[in-house]
Amino acid sequence: MTGLLRFIGLVNAAVWFGAALFFTIAVGPAFFSDEMLAIFGSAQAPYSRAWAGLVAMVVLKRYFLWHYVCAAIGLVHLLAEAAYLGRPLARWRTGLLLGIAVLGLSGGLWMQPKLKELHTAKYNPQLKAEERAQAGVSFAVWHGVSQATNLLMTAGLLAFLWLSASHNSSEQRRPVSPFLYKA
């Protein structure tokens, strides 16, 4: 059972890190590439960047859902490992996992809705030019914060994967019998 628990934890950490890295390096930049903007007319077309941004937001919603699922699996895994092996939670791994989960939740539940609101205002032809410009400036700031958060989260996931893979199996104790607990 300890081998299965370890396998589940490693696969989850690897898939989670891999998804974050792939999104950051390949998927994210593709939304505003020349090929994508050509689909919406061209890079100079009036709303090509607006449409590309809307597509990016749809994918980002799913990206953050993936973070939530992997964080939940990671937390359940750490709790199951601690309960089954009869040892306390590893402070670094647990703290790192909770930090990454908080960053993911803040990105998906707070930053992305804010970015969507600012994106809508930035490209809304019914708003005055100065309001659109102000929304564009705010969007750029929030987008920078979002990018920095994503990079921090990806670095944290690399560290979490490393800690999960290098977890010292010699420290593992035998499974604890549920009959040893006193009421």
C-alpha cells in the first residue's frame, strides 16, 4: 500500500508540474502568436487581440480547475500518507502544497475574474477612450501580477515534485493499526 500511495503522490506532482510548465511555456504564448492573431484577421485587425484574449480566458478557467483538482489530490494524498504510515505531516511539503493551492485559488477565483472584467472594459466600444485606456493600464498591471504568480506557482510545483520524489522512504513506518487508538 505504501508503494501505491507513493506512486499516486508522484504521478499527481509530476502531472501537475507538467501541466503548469506546458501552459506557461507553450500554451500561454500561443494565444497571442502571429498564427493565432491571423485566425482573427491579423495582428493589426481591430479586435484580434480581444478575441485571442477571450480564448485565453476560456482555457485559463480550465487551467485553474486542473490546479484545484491536483491540489485536492495532493492534500488527500499527504493526509492518507500521514494516517497510513503513522507519522506527522511533513512540514515543508505540506506548507508548500498549501501555498501552491492558495496561489491557484487566488489566481482562478480572484485574479482571473478581475482580468476578465478589465479585458471587457479595455475593448468595450461603448466606453470613452480614456476609460478604455485606464482599463488597459490596470489590465497590464494585473496581468503582470498574474504572470508572476504563475511563475511562482510553477517554481513551487517543481520544488513540490522534487520533495515528493526525494521523500525518504527509510523513514516510513509500518502501517498503524486502527485498533491501537484509544477512545
